[in-house]
Amino acid sequence: MIGYWIGWIGVGFGILVPLPQLIKMIRTKSLNDISLGTYVLLVITMLCYLIHAIYIKSPVFTVAQSINLTTNSVVLLLLIRHRIRGL
């Protein structure tokens, strides 16, 4: 039972990870030092983890990956939009 709750605590901390970067990007509108390739790979990785979490029917990991995939996809889309406008 404790492992179950530790998993949900991990989800909470995991949700917080991309937020400082996302907030900084939105506030400063500066995306020059952010690696596009890193976020492409990160989003692909999270999508694979989400598919696996759904396959093994793990609510903890399904929720975590859904939220992290969403927030990191927003970062990726902002990066792409910035790069296209910068060309």
C-alpha cells in the first residue's frame, strides 16, 4: 500500500518538473537556449511510456505520463513556433 502512495507522490513531483521551464519560456519569450532535439526525444519517450502505462493498466503511470506529455508537448510546440517565426 505504501508503494501505491509513493507512486502518486512521484506523480505530483513529476508534474512540477517541466513547469519552471515552461513558465520561464512564456514570461521571457526567450527560447534560444532550449534544445529542440531534446524536447522531440522527450515527447516521443513520454508517448511510449504512456502507451506502455495504458497497456499494463497502471493508473499512476497513465496519469503521470498524460500530464507530462501534455506539458512537454506545449514546450515543444512553443519551440517549433519560435523557430519557424525566427527563420
